[in-house]
Amino acid sequence: MRDGEPSGTLSFYSDGQLIGTEALSGGSADSFYVPPAQVLNKSVIVTYSGDGNFLPAQTAPMVITNSLLQGPRGSFQSFFS
């Protein structure tokens, strides 16, 4: 495990198009709202820019379905928290 908390930026893509970015603070990012039409039945990936201590990274593509968007915490948002 590396010392410190990651800094840098998370970038969110839907079908290859950038839909949002979020800076890391204290090793985590705040949430932001994305209209369901931007992600429903589309391939979504998240990239991490990296910093001086942590390498850049990218999630595997994930297709977002209605079942992931519905329900309380424990749905789509829990994949990134």
C-alpha cells in the first residue's frame, strides 16, 4: 500500500463521451448528478488521472441498466463509493 491519499481527477465517460469530472479530496470524490438518459443502456467507464504516488487507472466498461439506477444506496452509486 502506498503512503498518503490519492489526489487527481476522476473522469466519467458514457459511450466514449466525457459526461463529468470530479477532483479527489482526501482520497475521495463528492458525488454528482448525471441524468439517467446519459447513462441508461450505455457503456460507462471511469478513469483516474493518477498523481505523484498513484498510477492512472480505468474501470472496466459497465452497461448501466434500469435495475442499477433504481433503489436506495446499494445501486449504481455504490460501485463508486
